[in-house]
Amino acid sequence: MLTPERFYSRLGRTFEPSILTEVVLAAFELMKQGKRLISLTGGSYDPPSLPVGPVKEVLEEASEEAWREMLQYGSNRGSGALREALARFMEGAGIRADPGSEVMVTTGSQQALDLVSRLFIDPGDIIIVDSPTYLQALAAFKQFYPEFRSIPVDDGGMRVDLLEEELRRLALEGRRPKILYAVPSFHNPTTTVLSMERRKRILELAEEYDFLILEDNPYGYISFEGPMPTPIKAMDRSGRVLYMSTFSKIVSPGLRIGWIAARGEFIAKMAEAKSNIDICSDGLSQYVAAGLLRRGLVEKQIDRITKVYRRKRDLMLETMETRFPEGAEWTRPKGGLFIWVKMPGHVNTDEMLKEALRNGVAYVPGSSFFLDPSIRNYLRLNYSFPSEEDIVEGIGILGRVFRERI
């Protein structure tokens, strides 16, 4: 008789359905029963705003030679045309990177997280993260069994004073971190923005205590109040910051275009690691991405989607003011895709998700974003994907569900 458990690796045994997987499975069950589910979960794109026309134009104007290039194997670093376009795009944020040696295209930014983990993390290495932080970053890092140190977040982002205390403690033990992972602009899940003073100080501490900074910037371009905050990478003078971003939030998640900018020797090793995973990223997506960038359509799309998301954010906040129970607190994001909600301490949002699903609404419980499994009274709401009608209806249902519990 076959015993599957006997064959799993140490890593393989750790793969269990995540809370997001459970939400997706619940959605399928509801659809099978002919019911509708309002999703306030992942950071999916506003469906009517997807750039269908521009993408079709880029492909329709492609030459036969371009099609042959798209359909063939490509460089493990990404197409030269796309890397050059991405380097020019990053210059607008003050980041200078040589497209030939310091930029690499990835299959979404999740692959960049995986490659950084493969290249830098050994079991027992110390990784510093926000508390809370992006759940899929934790999942990528955990594959390689690091030792985590979590630093609380307040309205100004990661608490740098507490970071300094942690670094001093480690130094007294003769230890130091390998990587600090940060989402400094419209943080996921808390939506906070790391202040400029703290950005500079974190960079100074990286120099002083000799660690790398992995800067994840998928949301910074979607800024409701002025230009995108200056990336930490734009202030990096020693090649200590690895900068990653993605098309998923600003253009299209289906194109699966992410990228990473880092010192050349790091990119060279990550390119070899990528060859072991997928050899190269999708040629059609890269051609489209380069074409959109070359025509200035990415900037136009960012401007368009920012206006849409600002309107949806305002609608969700207005609806929460009248429908959510007393005792609930939430952020008022200045950019990005989410609202972070804190319920009274006795409310378990993991358990409440089941009741919400029964009523036709899904959200992401906050416990997934913490290393401490006992923190169960938070939830993250997404306003980018649902229609305005679904935002009003979904928040109304959630408000009723939580009012009954509180």
C-alpha cells in the first residue's frame, strides 16, 4: 500500500493549502451551488481597466521576425529590449541600473523572491521582516529555513528604533542579519509608507551592520497623493539594495512580468538559478511589455488605474464608516490596493471568514501576515478588483457579520 507521506522531502511536507487557496476552493463550491461570491481578497486588477487595446496593438504590429523571436527561447536574464526599457522606466524613480548586467526579468515578482531566497538564504540565516509583512514573501523565505526577526510597523513604517535595538542585540551575540526585507511604499498589508528619514536610516544601518536590503515595490507607482515615494534603491551607493517590482499591479497580472535590479554579480548568479526553474520568461509577454514601455503606455496606464483605485478606495472607506461596527479600526491608504482592518482583540477573523463566505463575501484574515500565529484580529480588504457595486454590497455584508459577533 502506497504511503505518500514517506516520499515527501522536508520541504515538501511543509506545503499545505494556504488561506488564499481555501478561499478560492470555497468560491468554487459556492459557484457550483449557483451562488455568487464578492471577493475582497487578492490584489487583482480592475477588470474593465485592463489594457486590452494597447496589448492588441503591440502584437498586431509585430513583424514576422519579431514573432519568430517571441516564439523562440530567450535569454535567462530577459530580452535586451525589455531590460533597456525597464532601466529607462526606473530612471524616472531615480534608480540607475545597467540593463546589460544589473537588470533581470522574472516571471512575476514572486519568482524574484524565490531567486533571492535560493541565492542568499542558508538554514539559520537571520532575515529581518516587518510585522506584519507580505505573506508570500514569508512563504518564499521559509523554504530555506531561516531564523526570522520581526520588527513592528507603525504609521511611519518599520520601527527603526526597534530595528536598531535588535541589531545591537545580535551584534552582542556575535551575529548579524543576512537580509532585511521591506515593502516601503504602500506596504502590504498595512498600507503604510516608510518615511524618508527611516529609509535613509535603514540604509545607514545596512552599511554599519553589513546586511542586504530586499526592496519590494509593487505598489509604489499607485500613489494617490503626489509622486511615488523615493525608493531606497535610488539612494543606494554600494550595491547593497536589491530592488524588485512587477507589471502585475500597474499593467496586467496576466503578463507575468516582474524584474529585479541589483549589482551585476548578484544578477549573474540569479540568472543561472532561473535557468534551473524555467530557462527563460515568456517571450510574448516580454515583447508586449517592451512595446508598452517604449510607447509610453505604461505611464498612461498607471495614471488611469490610479484614478480608478482612488475612487474605489474612497467608496470603500465611506461605506465602512457607516457599515462597520464600533471598535473596528482601519487605515486610510494614500496608495496601493488594500485597507488594513483591526478588530477588537476577542474577534477571531480566521473563524469569521467562514461566516463571511456563507454570506457570499471573502477577505484575507490578517493572521497570514504575522509570524506570531496568535494574532487573529486583523483582516485585509482589497478595493482594486471588485466593482463599485460589489464594494458597497460586500462591505455592507461584512459589517453586518462583524456587528453580530462584536
